Amino acid sequence: MDSAAWWRDAVIYEVYPRSFADGTGDGTGDLPGLTRRLPYLRDLGVDAIWLTPFYRSPMFDGGYDVVDHRDVDPLFGTLADFDAMRAQARELGLRLIVDLVPNHSSNEHPWFVEALAAPPGSPSRERYIFRFGRGSRPPNDWESVFGGIAWERVPDGQWYLHLFDLTQPDFNWRHPQVRAEFDSILRYWLDRGVDGFRVDVAHGLLKAEGLPDVGYPDQMRLRSRAELPYWDQNDIHEIFRSWRAILDSYPGDRMAVAEAWVSPPTRLSRYVAVDEFHQAFNFDLLTAPWSAAAYREVVDDCLAASATVGATTTWVLSNHDVRRHRTRLGGGLPRARAATLMMLALPGSAYLYQGEELGLPEVVDLPDAVRQDPEFHRSGGRMPGRDGCRVPLPWSGTAPPFGFTTAPAAWLPAPASWAELTVEKQAADPASTLSFYRAALRLRRKYAGGTLAWHDAPANVLHFTGRGGVRCVVNLGRRPVPLPKGYRDPLLSSNGRLTDATLPPDTAAWF
Ligand code: NOJ
């Protein structure tokens, strides 16, 4: 069937439009800004863009709180701006997938406004999950991903479920109107020419019948090890099969990738059955510690799980929800580059997050007053939130906002030290992280397809043949290691300091 489809092997670049480039001078990134910078993405060498939400939204959760799934928020532009961006991307040979946010809407969505105005038990409440509580307590013990309980009480005494912020009521996916509405939204964007969708919280759409208690607190921390009645329900797959039929009814290789925080990988692979999603994000590499044993296990498990369903694996190190991998892995830029080089040598597709090609670190010292993430606010500051990976990109110049906007300031401030990390500066420096990403992506294109084979290696070293026969050696230890015999001449190394046929710590090389 789709063994040659573009996405099987693609490098897909995540654009978080609010922080990518501002074309209108109001301090917030937008579609005109993205359109202007598309040649930068072509030159970087990616195959496709995943554009996170740009729909009408009050922006309580960075646009993942949608009011109108068929329109562009004025903050980001207009539908005409979308069409212009789409056309320009196509001209440059870039595919485009957009976010679909089906688990919840904004509390300002017309259906939710209607539900609130209607009495308990009325049909318009059925499209969300309203219940009476237990005395003054909520209907069950479910917790919100962003901290606190997952229920909010409305004045007439009923509660509604919100697995995320209280401005994001969960839809009732057992309701036919919800299903029909999303079928129509899929068609709407497919008709507008998108190549596919990244589906938000795909594992959450259906909740267990009867909404049973979990029985213990701290559910989010334990979520990877536990079965929870609001994640990964067995009957969820029928919804995805119906979406796949819609995608398949369109010409071209349209695709869908699931955001499903589901483990183990065998459970995740159920989402990529031949008649469901084309791909699912694999977050195991992202959550693994910097250790050869851990990486090897993750790679083996992920490849084995996707092979059972004939899919290719997806690899991710950073996105708009997690600490940037330069900071998270704890080894600074060399380690981040080594991790990237290893990821790019693996068979399958890779998702990059804007700014990782500049080696941006997480901004850990944002003042509380500028933080916007509901995760920070709902947890009373206990969770740092995700603003630190969403700071607008530094394009040029020597002072904030670094060419991101013509306004005096961007919506989140960049540190002064990013003067060293601008696109302008790095594009002119062959030893920069940007030049390193460009070279790696150029080379990756030449070495397509292939399977993975491990080779013997000292402790803390990974040595494998990956995509297109590329040999990759990664030193995850603390001491330099001799390069494997016969491979003295690397095609690319993560920090360019390969001397005396040894591989320094936090370094990867392709041969
Ligand atoms: C996952 C998205 O990536 C994240 O940014 C968002 O907050 C939640 N889903 C809720 O939509």
C-alpha cells in the first residue's frame, strides 16, 4: 500500500506559530511571519511542517482551547493568510500537517456556551461530560493533567469534566453530533489542501463507561505505569478507523499522526494499525535518560512494536510541551547534538521542534509575571510550565527581540545571551548548530530507508548501522573511546573534535 509514502521517512518540523516569526508587528508570531520564513525551512532541509493550533481561541492553553475549528484566530491572521502560506509551502516543496484538537473545546465554544445556558439534563449538555457530584464533592476522583481535580462546578450544581484546564471542557465522544462535527472538520482542512493532521490527546477521547474512580492520587505522575479510566480505552479505535476512511477518500498521501502518551510501545502500536493512524509519536526516546542501555532498549522496543503493524517509527527529542533537550539531557550543546545525530540515523521519521536547530536551551528563569502556561498557574507554581520552551525564536540582531518582531518586545522575552544563537549569526558560522543540522539533514536525505543492526561496542557506547547503511557511533559515557576499527573518517560528527581516532564524551559520528 503506502510503502513509499512521504511521511514514512520524513523529517517534520514543528512550528509553534506564536513563537516562530511575527509578520504584523504585534509581538506575537503569525501566519504571514511563517510564510515569509518558509525559505528558511526549505534551506534547513526538512520535508514537512507540523503547524500547531492557529484556530480561533482565547489562548488560555496556547490555542489548544479552540472556539472555532474552521477559522484562523485574528492573532495569527486570516483564512486567506493560511491559504497563502499553504500555497507558498507547496511551491517550496514542503508538506503541511495541522493540529486537530478533538478531546476538548474552549469553554467559549458556542456548544459549551449553549450547554451552560441550558438546564441539567438538556440535550446540549450531552455533547460534553456533565454530571452531578457526590454531595459537595466532584463526581469522581479524576485529576487534571495540569494539576488539581478534573471537574469544575457550574452554578446549578452540576460539574463538567476537563482533563486539562478548566477552560477546556472535554467533549463527549459517545455523542453522534461530536463525531459528525469532527468528520466535517477533517474534510474542511483536507479540502483546503493540508497533507494531514497531528491529533491532540488521541488517547483521551473516550472515557470508561460509568466514569469510575481511579482510587489513588497523583495520577499524572503515575500515568505511564497505570491503567487509567480516561486514557487509552479499548473502544477508542473505532473512531480512528472512521477517520482513516475519510483520509483515504482523498487523493495524495494524506496522513494522521497520533499524540498518544501510551505505553508500553505494544499498546501504542495499536494506534497505527493499517486502518487507523499512519503514525503515532513515540515519546520513549524523549523520556529516556542519557544512557546507552536505556537508548538501546527504547530503540529496540519501538522498532519491534512498529514492525508488528508494518509502520515506521517516529522519533522525537523536543516539542512545545517538554524541556528543550539541550537542557533536559544535562550535557549542554554537545550532548544535545549527539542525541540529534543519533536520532537522525535511525530508520523511520523524525520530528524536530522549532529552535532545536539553533541549539536553544530551555529558558528556566522567566519571571512569574510573564508566564502564561495554565500548568504553571493551576499547580500554584509547583510545575514550572512550558513557557520556557516557547520563547520566540531569535532571528537576527544583537538584542531582544532578535528580529522576531518589529514591536519593542515579543510576547515572551528571550535572554540577552541568545545574541550568540540567532539564525543570522549561525548561518554564517560553519561550526554552528544550525550548520550542523543543515549538514545532517542534507546527508540524511542521501541515506534513506534501511533497517537497524547493532554492533559490538564498549560500555556506554552505541554503535549501529541505521538508515541507508549509515554507521553511527555515539559516546554516552564520560571518557573518550577509540573509534571502531576501519572507521577513521567520519561523514559528520556532533562537535567536530574527533582527534586521534577517538570519540569524545557526548559525541556522535556517522561513517
Ligand atoms: C497536548 C498539547 O501538545 C499541549 O500543548 C496541550 O496543552 C494539551 N495537549 C491539551 O490540548
